[in-house]
Amino acid sequence: VAYCNERRVRPSRAVLAGTPEGRWRMFELMVLIGAGIGGFVMLKNFVVRRLRYVDAVHSPIFPLLTGIGVALVSWPLAALPLVTTATSAFFGLGAGLGARSGSRALKSGG
């Protein structure tokens, strides 16, 4: 019989997306992206509104320290089912980039 000689092909990732495991991974990816964007938006607004008159905001090390601090503070949340350590890292990355963007907005007069 012809079909007995065919090799079984492993399903691609697109097919895997229809499975419960694939859906769970997609939901984790959406949480990861949302954490990065949320960290960016929250920190940029915080820097522009609350830290307008703080000179330390314009320091080149401020975004780095902010990102590391936010990642470390959010790291214990990795014990929750939807949050991974990568989510904490992306939240910290978004926060650091938001702090830098807010500092640049203040320098340009925004």
C-alpha cells in the first residue's frame, strides 16, 4: 500500500497553534508583548509628568538602573502561571526604554 511507505511529517508551528498548548503559548506571547508595551507607556508618562524637575532623569545611567530595578521588582511574579522570567525582563526593558524616551521628551520641551 502506498501510504505505508510515506514518512510521518511532524506538524508545523502553524498547525500547533490550533492545539491547546499552542494557544497557551500564544497567550503567553501576548502577555509578554503587553508587559513590554505597558512598561514603556507607564514609565514614559511617569517621567514626563512626575519627574519633570528631577535632574537625575537626564543621567545616561538612569534608564539602565530603572530597567534593571523594574525587572528585579517584577521577577517574583514569575511564580504566577502566565508570567515568566522573560515577561519580567521585557517589562524591565520596556520600562528602561520608556524612561529614556521620557527623558528625551523633557529635553526637547515636551
